[in-house]
Amino acid sequence: MEAHRPSLLQAQERLFDQLMQNSRYSEAKQVLAEIKKISGQETFPYGSQMRLSMAVGEFGEAASTAVEILSQNSPVEGVSRFHLADALVLAFQPVESLGIQAPDIRSDLANILNALEHISQSDWNAALGFMKSIGLKSLFIHWKWFIKSLCAFHTHQDEKARQGFSRIDPQSVPAKAAKAYLLLLEEPNGNEDLSKSPHVFQHACELALNSIPGEVLARADYL
């Protein structure tokens, strides 16, 4: 059995990738359980766990995995810095409950979450204030660009918003949401009221081939 373990593990990993590509997440979860049994604790499949958790919206699970990866201080195949940051933000959990060891990551995450809360209250200036201490090398730099661009969008600084949205790394979750805003910003002059409509925003999400969060984001943006 031990001699065949590498081949068996490789086969299961290929099957997992195929299932994920076809959005067959329930089956992928079963295969991942088998991968965990075969690989053992020393080679825990953090990358696969992260992919599956994010795909099915289990952001608390994804955040826990992200914290584990960060604590190892070594890269994991298939997981970028942007994936780690996205998982931590989308969990929307109190920072102190996550067990993050690095003070700078804890501080930056708290600022991002505070800024998003103020955005939900249309307090653009307060949201921008939380962005001042987040540097260019921060794990959350793409969220900083997204928040600053979102504030610019709602304060009618369209060119500033367009430039900011375009700076977001395409691997990240904010980049997917930014596509919808960029579509709205391409509207001809004179359609400003239409471009700020939550219903149009939802359709823009669909046009950006990311229809799943469209209704949720549109309602959150409206509220």
C-alpha cells in the first residue's frame, strides 16, 4: 500500500481538479476527504481545501485554512497572497477570533473590515480614512484599491474609480466585482442615474460572467 500511495494520491488530485473545473463540488468534497486520508498531516492539502471552501462559499473554513497557511510562512501551491486575503475578508469574522499571528495582517484586516462597514453606511470619508495605513506591500492591497475605487465611484469621481478598479489584481475576488463597476463606468455621459442603479449593477455582474453575487452585491450596494 505504501509503495502505491504516491500514484493513488496523484490520481485523486487529478480527479479533484477535474471535478472542481466542472463545478461538481459535492463530489469534489468527497475526493478531498480521500486525499486527506492518503496524504496525512505532513502533506495536508491546504491548497485544495482553500479552493473548495471558496468555491462553495464556506468562507469561515477558508479563513481558517488561510490562517494555517500564513502560520507556516511558506508558499502553498495554487494559493496566492490574494486568495489568503480574500478568504480572511470574506469570512467577516472579528479579527481577534481568527488567531492571526502577524500584527500587521491583523491591523490591515481590521482596517479593511471597518472600511467596508462604513461603506455600507455611505460614509465614504471614514472608509477612506481606514485605508491610509495600508501600504503597497500589504496582503490586502487589492482590497485597498477596491475600497478607494468604490468610494470614488459613489462620489462621482469616475475617472479615479476607473483607474483604481483597473489596478486590482485579476486573481482576486475584488477584481470580479470591479468588472461590474467598470462596465457601468463605460456608459455614455448623461446616464449617471442609471449607472448607480442596483438593478443595473446586478445585470452588470451577469454580463461580467459573475452572476452569483450579483443580487447580493446589488442589494448590499443599495442598502
